[in-house]
Amino acid sequence: MNQTVLVCDDAIFMRTMISDILSQAGFEIVGEAESGVQAVEKYKVLKPDLVTMDIVMPDMGGIEAVREICKGDPEARILMCSAMGQQALVVEAIQAGAKDFVVKPFQPSRVLEAVQRVLA
Amino acid sequence: MDLSKYAALFLAESREHLSACNGSLLEWERDPAALEPVGRLFRAIHTIKGMAATMGYAAVAQLAHATENLLDALRHGRVLTTPDVFQLLFRAVDRLGGMVEVAGDGKDEDPDTGLIAELDAAAVGPQGPAPQTTSAGPAAEEPRSRRASDAPRIRPVQVVIRPNAIMRGARAALVLRRAEALGVVSGLRPPLSQLERDEFDGRFFFRLQTKLPDAEVGAALAVVGDVDAVQFEESAAESNGTSRGRQIRVDLRRLDALMKQVGELVVAKNRLVALSSEASDPTLTELSERISRLVSAMQGEVIAARMTPVGEVFERFPRLVRDLSRDLKKRIRFDMEGEEIELDRSILDEIGDPLLHLIRNAADHGVEPPEQRAAAGKPAEGRILLSATRERNTVALRVTDDGRGIDRASILAKARREGAAPDKLDALTDDLLVRVLARPGFSTAQTVSGVSGRGVGVDVAMTRVRALGGTLEVRSELGRGSTFLIRVPLTLAIVRALLTEAGGERYAVPLAYVAETVEFDQRAVTAVRDREALVVREQVIPTVHLRELVAARSQPPAAKRPTVILEVGERRTALVVDALVGQQDIVVEPFDAPRGLPPFVGGATILADGAPALILDAAALL
């Protein structure tokens, strides 16, 4: 069975791009979220193997969402998606429980490497 | 033998050891399994015991002896490290500090039998005395190396992140996260705040207390990705330490006297240069230039000799924050950065108090109690960061907390009630905020419940900092924390200044605060909130006319007047003057300000031609 992914980003463009990269690599996109609140709710329902999480989102940002998700499931496998120059936020997300990160603009190979590490 | 001449040496050396003891105790308390801190403590206390006994200070020697016994019991595992034991050791070190000072005055106290009894009791431990080995005295022994095979060991770990990796600091944070899953991490260098800003060469270092073999640790950490190497040894920087020349102790008064004389030499030199340029005698010119170079070099050396790392003042703060967090029942992590930044000794001596007030404020009023932090979605442990950075000819000292921030609305309301803020003002900018907080006794009068009582001590800090020719700024965000920024000049005695003229008198402006000089152009004049302002390269800068400030009566000169752009932090002011005279090293003379002197005068000096001139205080002109 394919591994399942929940993609969280407020930009449709980014969600589509990440979904394409991951589904071409054989993952099953089981859900998308466009806010931190949605991400937390959908995680509880879908229990995906992997979450990709944008840092800046409306209605609870990505870091807060990581904290909430990890509160319910410390083993959650969350990959942060960050823009350049957000290093301090990435560090905060890691301390909140994120397992790895990728930096935009995405190179599919880097995204897949990071995903492999998170799922290892 | 006359021991009195050794008393000063005893005092100086004991102080150093006791200060180091505080550091070692803090380090040990953070990581009770660590062996180095207890070893260092033991040796320091042992040294003090020996010196005190030689000097005949029985009270010091006896207390040191009891402390040493307890430390010995602890490092051999006969007694367990508990919070109470640490507290007792802190008290013993404090008491020793007090006794050493008294002893240094040539008096010997009675032994503190109460504290000695407590130390003795603690050294025996709750189970009664354990069988003691009879081999060597405690001093000769090293901390025990015999340990059960599966007991955790503390390993120095150095990790190198691949040079072309993206966000190396975040990668480092992932490695640390991993390491924390394997054991206890301590002694991270460089600190996380530096890693976060990518201010490192990809190498970082920490200690890991773990049961796992090195190979397993290495493999586990390398999985994080972008890791070039994991090594289990002290980094080169760690083992070599900093380069150390031979040093001697010099009485500070000697340096002060030397500085004063160099100051006078500079004034005389300036005068000589001025005279020789008038005389146009080639031999005299050559000689005066040579003297000029020699004096400048000498001045540089004397200033360098007075420069002291700010770490000397910083070192007492970790202990302060520890005690505060204990008293306030808060969890606070205290970090320091830039301890190696240097400041003139005389400024350094004055800066400790303002910092103390600001740090105390941050711990007391900034950082919230753990339950409030949890409710606000913050980590239970609050953070206070004390940092020093060199910025041009000034040093910036920042006290940053991640606490509740300052509630501007409440402060504004209170300022209105006290008539400290106009009614029409509807928000406090950072600038106004610090001015309101620094009003003497602002928040002590009556603190509105729920409002952080900041301001206690801010007025004290402000007064002290201003007296040094420095500035105090604040940045605060409600719910996110506050930063107080003290900016002081590198040195007080001799400063490079821009000489300006207004109404026939000359005024010196310290170059440290001069951003640039431009021409006052009537066409570039605009108005901001009823104030005249100058547009310089699309930036609007409020103007101040020196002629008006000093109430000059003479006829104003031509329309095109030079303008000095003053810059303190991010604030700027355009100072319009009659003329620019030139640059000069000026010696700041001790100055008892006469009553009624306007606040924009920061001091006085003697110029190269022997005439006196006032020094303008840039911060007061903004």
C-alpha cells in the first residue's frame, strides 16, 4: 500500500506542486489543508504517514499546528516547507517536533530526500 | 614574615577563584553528571583554603575546609547531588566571598560554625558515613574513573554540516533534536541563537551524556542529512584556548593616571601642531608631526590597556538569574553572547548596575510564570539573552526576553493620568515608551494590576547610561517579549570629534554619532508634525538649529549652511550649524555641570588652540 500524505499550504500553487512531486514518487495524497486549524483537524481524521507543512498560514501558523499535532501524536512525521530567510522559524518548528525541512524553491530530488529521511 | 603585603594578592586571587566557583556550580547544577565542574570547584576551594591558612585567616580556612569535604564526598559519589546540596554550596561560596572581603581588610571573623555544621552534615549524607578509602588525601585524588560499564558517559561531540547545505543552522537544530533523543545534551557552542542566524562555519560542538557507543551515536546523527562528519573529540578551539601572553596585574589607579596624562599630552600635541603650521618652519613641522604620531600611538596603547572584556561584568549574571528564577518560581534559561567584546574599564565599571536592573526587570516582569506561558502556547522555560556587539565606535548591550512584552495601552493610560503624555496621543512608539518608563518613579507610584511594573529601575539605568554619553532604547511586542538596548561609547577619555561653529562659538560633536554632513538646502525643507524637517535622499529627518539652541545673537551666515546628520541607533536628527571647523581628538574633561546648563551639553574640552569648547550630547538632540 502506498504511504499517505497530508499537504498543508495556503497557496494552491504550492499544494499542487508538492502533491505532484510526491504522487509521481508513488505517495498517495489523502488530503490538503490551507490553514493550521485545518491541518490539525485533518491530521486527526486521516492519520497520514507524512505531513508537509508550510510555516506561514492563516488561522494558526504551521509551527503552532506542528505543536498541536505532536501533542496528540508525538510520533507524527512532519516535513516543514520554508521560504529562504525563515531559518529562525524552522528552528522553532524543529523544536516543536518537525522532523525535517525543505526550502523553497523546491527541487523534487531534495524534497524526496527529505521525505525519505522523515519516513526512515 | 610580614604577610600584610600579600593581603591584596590574597584578596584578588580569592575573588577570581570564587567567581569561577559560581560559574562551575551553575554548570554543574545544569548537568549534575558532569565531572569537570566539580573537579574545578574542588581545586579552587582547595587553593583558597591553602592561601587563607597561610595568611592566618582561620574562619575562611575552616569554611573552605568544610566545603572541600562536601565536594569530595560528592565527587566520589558518597553523597548524591540534590537541589538542596547545590543551594548549600552556593551559600558556602557566597559566605566565603563575604569572609574573604573582611579578611582582605585585615580582620578575621569568627568561624561560621552553623554553616560548617550544615556542610559537615551534608557531607555525611542521610545514610551515614560510607567506608572511606585510606589511600591519599582528597587533594591528590582525581575524580573517580571507575564506573559501571553501562553507566552513561559524557562525550564531546563535534558535528560538521556540509558547506553548501541550505539553512545549516536549522540542520544543526535537527542534529541536536536527534542527540536529545539519545541522551542529555549540554554545553552547546556556538549558542542556538547564533546557529539560528547562520553565524557559524558549519561546525558546532556539544556534550552528550549517553550509554550508547560512539559509532551508534555517529550513525544516528548522520541520518539527519547534510552532515559531513561527526567527531568525538574536543574541537581545536576548545583545547587550545585563546592565545595567552604573559600578564601582570596593574592597579587601576595607575592606568587612570596614565590616561589623564596622555590626555593632557594630546591637548599639548594638538596645540603644537597648530602652532607649527603657523610658523612654517620645516624642522619644526617635521618634529611636530613625529611627536604627533608618537602621541597617537601611545594614546592607542593606553586605551588598549584599559580595554576589558564585558564578560568580566557579565559573569555574575547567570547566578543572579538562577537565584531570581528560584525566588520567583519561574523557569528561565539565561544565555550570554559577545562576552569577548571590549570596553574601557571606566565604562565597564559603570555598566554593571544598569544591566542588573534590566535583567532583574526581564526576569521579574518580562518572563511569565510557567503556567501563563503554557496557556499562551510558549515553552514553559522563558529565555533571557544578554548580548554585546561592537557597532562602530560604540558597544551595544542588549537584554532580550521572550516574555509578555510591555502593555503600551496601560502604560499610556497611566502616563496620561500622571500628565506625562498628551491626551491626543493614541499610541506609544518605542521612543516615547522608553521616555515614559524612564520617568523617575514612574511605575513604583501605583502599579495598575496586571500591568507589568516595568520602569522600576529603568529610570536608574537611563540616568547612569546617559551620564556615560550612552543611550537606552526599548523594543517591545505585547505577548512576544522586550529588548532593552544600552549603547555606550568604547572609551570615555579621548574621543574623535567634529568641530562645528554657531554664533561665533565652537561646539564639538563626537564622531561616533555623526552619520554624514550635508548642506542645508531651503528647497529640501518640509514639515513633519509641525516640526521642520529636511529631506535627505528621500529620508525625512527633523532639524535642530544650533544657533537657536545656544541663542546666538550674531547675524546668521549665508543660506547654505552645513548640516550634521546625527545618528543614534535608528534615530536621526539634522543639526544645522554655521560652519564646520574640522576634526580633532578631544579630551573629555571632568565636568561639574553648572545648574541650569541645557541638557544638550554633554561635557567640555580644551581645543588645540587652547580655547575651551562645549561637547554636544548627540542623544539629547534627537
